[in-house]
Amino acid sequence: MSDTAPVRLYGLPTCDTCRKARNWLERFGIPHVFIDYRAERQPPEVLKAWAVQLGGWEKLVNKASTTWRQLPEARKAPGSDPEWTLLLKEHPALIKRPVLVTADGVVSVGFTDNAFKARFGVKK
């Protein structure tokens, strides 16, 4: 898989949902590249663009995660984009997984078989 793949899947290599999404893309022959966003931290402007496209930071952050629950209360209410991006830079595991970015720049989070079938026009 090359960096020029039209589909980018961001996540963590140990995440079961990320593995399912990667296996799905491979099974249906969809060229993609996997980016471990803990190893390759995404710049603030990328994180902000994802949040904007998804409908806000709340849609990008996994508030059900252990990482979120362990945060001090004061950190759970970022009041600005720079505060959100700093939080995600410090704790990339807070980003919902996986983040899928297609060649047209459309961003989505999470994985289900039906959602990926709809996203890629797979009829099987």
C-alpha cells in the first residue's frame, strides 16, 4: 500500500474495530493506507478539518473511552479549537476509530459493514 492510495484509514493497530475496517477494505479490494495516529500525530489543522466535517469536536472524540473518563474534569470542557487540538495531540486515543478519509476528502468515523458498503457502493 502506498501513500498515494485514494483511501486513508486512521486508527490504532491494536484496535479491533480498526482491524475489522482494514480487513473489510482488503476483502473488497479497496486500495488504502493505514495510518497509526498515535505514531503519526495529525497536525491541528487536520484535526480541526475532521471535526468541522463531522459536525463538531463532539463527533470526533470518543467520550465513552477509558482515556476520556480518566481525564481531569477541567480537561473535559475545551473551550476553543486550540484547546481541543492540544487535548487530541496529548491523547490521540480520544479520537474515535477508525477515521476514514476518501480521495474526495470526505471524512467519517467508526466502522460497520453496512456503512462501508454504502460509502463504497458495494452491493455484495
